[in-house]
Amino acid sequence: MGMVTVTAQGEQFKLRPFTAADVTDYYELVANQAIAGPAGFTRAHSVTEAQFLLQQQLKLPQVFALELTATGKVVGSVGLYERMNRYGEPAPRQMDLGYMLNADYWQRGLMSAAVHLIERYAFQELKLVRLTASCLADNQASKLILEHAGFRQYDAVKHPDYAPFGAGQTELFYECVDLATTPGDDQNATR
């Protein structure tokens, strides 16, 4: 997955596994309320808190650091997270997409390009059949990223005012289903 790609604006980056050495760059991400709020977590107030959050990410094999190749700086995270079914078990061949980007790098096409990469990885390498994602209704940038990547909205939930995440706001739920038929895939086999 450590492949290098280029955004529409010609900026080179790669997705690679996080390491403990990324903590300073990671702190810049998770300390910013404009990133933490919409992503659904409480912002980190110290490098120690960021270190703890990063330790959690290191345990997840499908979560990647978005590193600018020109500078080696980690400016974001994009990953696939276990998706639970209604019985509280991991849903087979489905995962939930999550991403965040350092605010200094917004509006540069980085996350759109990264989401396209992880989508290809999800369907081609991991052989998933469905990706889901969600964002708050007022998060225009996130909505555009998902729509641009072929996700469609399938649900919306208004959170109560006392909810720990998105209090009083509407959360939109999106899905992307792999439409590519893979030769030799049992689901598409014709016998």
C-alpha cells in the first residue's frame, strides 16, 4: 500500500503505515478542534494524549498516514475501520472509511486522491464489497470528497442535543458498493 500518487494539482504523496515517530505530525492533526469535532473525537490537549491516540491507530492494519513526498511530513490519515453488524459482530467484507487532514492542507485535492487510492485498495486488494462513511451535514468538504469518490447517501440521523458526537446536528451516512465484477469471484460466477 506504500504507493506514491499525485493529486490533480500535481502534489505527490504516499499512503504508508503510521509509526510511533509520527507523533509530532499526528499531534498537529488531533489537537485541532476543526478536525477533531467533525471526525468525532475529543481533541488532544497534549503530545501525550496524541501519543495515546496514535498507539490506537498503530493497532489497526488498514489505517494509513498520508505523507507528502516532498517534505516527508504526515498531513493526514485515511483508513478502513471494522464495521459492526446489528449483532455487534464485524460485518463480512464491509468496512467503514474514515479520514482527517491537517487544516493547512485543505482544498488541495489531497484527501480526494487519498480516498480514491484507499477505495481501490479496499475493493481490489481486500476484496471488500461495501464501504460506508459518514459526516455531519454541514461538512461540505467531506460530502464532496465522498460524492466525488462514488459514495451515495443512504441515511441521515439527527443527533439529540445531549449526544456526545454531533449534538443537535444531522449526520449523513454514505455507502459505496463494488460494482466491478471480478473474474473467478463466486458471487459473480455464472454456472
